Amino acid sequence: MTAVVGILNMSAVAIAADSAVTATSQSNEKIFNNANKIFQLSKYHPVGLAIYGSGSLMFTPWEVVIKEYRNQLGKDGFDTITEYREDFLSYLQTNSYFSTPIGFDNKVAITVKSILDSFANLIQNLVIEPNPQAFFALPAQTQTDSLKNRFKEQLRATTANLATFPPHDGDYSQLTQADFLSEVKSSGVFHHVVNTHNIALMGWIDQEATDLIESYLFHYLISSSFEHSVPAGLVFVGYGNAQLYPQCHCVEIGEVIKGRLRWKLHSDNSISDSNHAAIIPFAQADVIDTIISGLSPDFNIELARQVRQILNQHNQQVANLIDSANPTLAQHLRNGFNIEQLTQTLGQNIGAYQANFSTRRTLDSVRLFSKEDLAELAESLIYLTYLKRRMTFAQETVSKPVDVAVISKGDGFIWIKRKFYFDPNLNPHFLRNHFRE
């Protein structure tokens, strides 16, 4: 996992990232504290690129991809950060998205397994968990039929829901389901994962179920949902040649299917005369959001749940008290209040309070920060996220050291803190080669 933050004002932008990277296998996870997540996108222009989420594109490390692109870019530059983003995505296409047959098969296997795992857990919660004793008292075939039928029902319902999602920004519009899945099915990975999954061993899979899984996979991969993927976030930050103030654009990238890249624009932030400052966290943003807004996002969710529960209980108690005297009024009390609307209004009011008395005041200060202040704040926000993980029993998915860079129009890309896997003093040729003509 990752914590990345960009802090922008009219003078510069600071970008900071931790060093944790999670390596996964079929049965284990291991966290390493040596990942580089901030890169110069150009040696000659004030633009950088930070990454979070997946550390690779179809199993090609992003560090390799980014540095190859930087070498190709050379001294060329663009007028806007948007053009840097579009050129980088075009570069991925010219290199077949750095996708290999083995990488493709692995990516498909991970995605399909995640889909099946999620549905297996969902069906267990819907069918077994409400009354396990009653379920396991049924004949074995009845148990299997019940699970299989509910599995198919959920596949149909969720596929219909996915069809309402906006499409992602990749170009899959001209492909039919048969064309789209032909590469997936021809590799054999899809059927291998389906036929060896626990749901197959439990008898949930027949031809109809397989067809429904294929339909769900198709609608998932053409939608803007990344629920079953570990997308890579690419944060393009800095200045185009024609831009006076810093910009921060983020895209998320998923799979490559049929020679097409699945991606979507995640956020687009620009400093201007009407927007003087911004603090933009990526990936594990809970601690940073708490500091900026003054309240934990988890607290807001729990507060809404508690208020909804209390209002429901209160209405029920009042209705019970007057039920014998006025049954019609009691029923009106039970059904007449829109608890959800009241809860949403409460959330909106709290959000407005947070914006006015915490977020806005913080940004009003940040707009006046010097470059040194921006760098210090960016590093501190990542360090506090690390410290929060350190203080709990959860995995320490954010770690030191923290890399920090500041980008300004006049000075370009400046490293404030950077880890090396080597001693720069012993390798002077590295700096010479970095800027050789």
C-alpha cells in the first residue's frame, strides 16, 4: 500500500510519498520498505510523476516504464500537464502497454479469482450466515441448489448494475462481448480459474453459471469500476510550458485487454487565481483527511449510522406509546419520517461546518507557504500516516523513509529528501550520465 500527497499553492507544488510496497503471492503478503514512488518525468522541465497502488503495468515495473519514457522524451516538453499525461498514455500504447503473454495471463487470473472470491463471500453472507443451523439441516443437494441459484441471481443483478456505470476512458466501445473475451478465453486461464475455484468444487458451476460469469467479466472490464483490480495511480504534477501555476492530474490504470488499456481520470486539480491552494492525498488518505477536515471519515460514517439507528428507535418507541390510543397516528409515525433524508441533511451540514472551520482555514494558510513550508508539511502528513499505522496492530502499509520533492516554475524539479540504493558520493558518474547530452 501507499501514502502519497501533493500540496499546491501559487508558488510551487510539494509531493511526498512513503516507501512501503506490498508483494503478494497466492497465500502470503510481505511488505518491503524500499520502493521509489516519485520520479522526474522530464530531466529538463518542471514536471514529476508519483505512483501508488500497483507497482507495475501488466507486471512491468513502473520505474522501468517511466525512465524509458523519460529517455524518449529528452528535451521535448508540452504546454500543459494534460498533454504530458496524454503523451505518456500514447507512449504506453506504442510499446504494446509493456504487456507479455505471461503477464496477461497472470492479470486475468488475479481479476477472475477476485470476482469469484467476492461472490462466494457475498452468497455465504446472504444464504448461510442468517441461520447456519437451519441451512446445514437441509439435504446436501438442497444446500447446493440454494447456493447455486442465489449465485446466479446475484451475477445477473450485479451485471445489470454494472451496465449503468459510466465507461472508463479506454477505447473498448467497438468490441462485442465475444470479441472482447476471445483473448481471455483463448489463453485458457479464465476456464482454469473458474473450474478450480472453490465454487466449482462446491457444485455451483454449470454452463449457465459460466455464461453469467463471462457476462459479468465483460461488463466489469468495460466499466469504470476497479473493484476487482489493483489499479496503478499515476499522479502527473508540475507545470506545462504555458502554465504559470502548478497542476496535479491523476489517472488510474488497470488491465490491458485486446491491446487496449483500461484507465480512467481520477482527479484533476489546478491552481488558479480563484483556487489558491490544494492538499490532495492519494491511496491511504484517512489520516490526511482527518487532519485537513478536523474529523475522521470513519467517524462521520459511524455518526450517520448511529443517528439513523437512534431516530428509528425513537420513532418506534413513540409509536408504541400511542398505539392503543391512536393506531393511525402510530402507524404514521412509523412510516411517515424519511430517516435517510434527515441523515443526509445532517451529513451535509457537518460537511459544510468542516469545510468552513477546518478545511478552508487550513488552505488559507497553505496558500501563503514558502517552498520549504510546503515540503515540511508534505513530509509531515506522510509521517503522521506512518505513525498512525505504527500505533495499531494493522499491517504497517505506510513506512519510512519519506521521499519529498518540490517543483516550481523557476527552479524546476528539486529533491528535498531522496533515498538511494547506493552512495552518490561513490558514484559521481551517475549524475554526469543523468544529464549527458
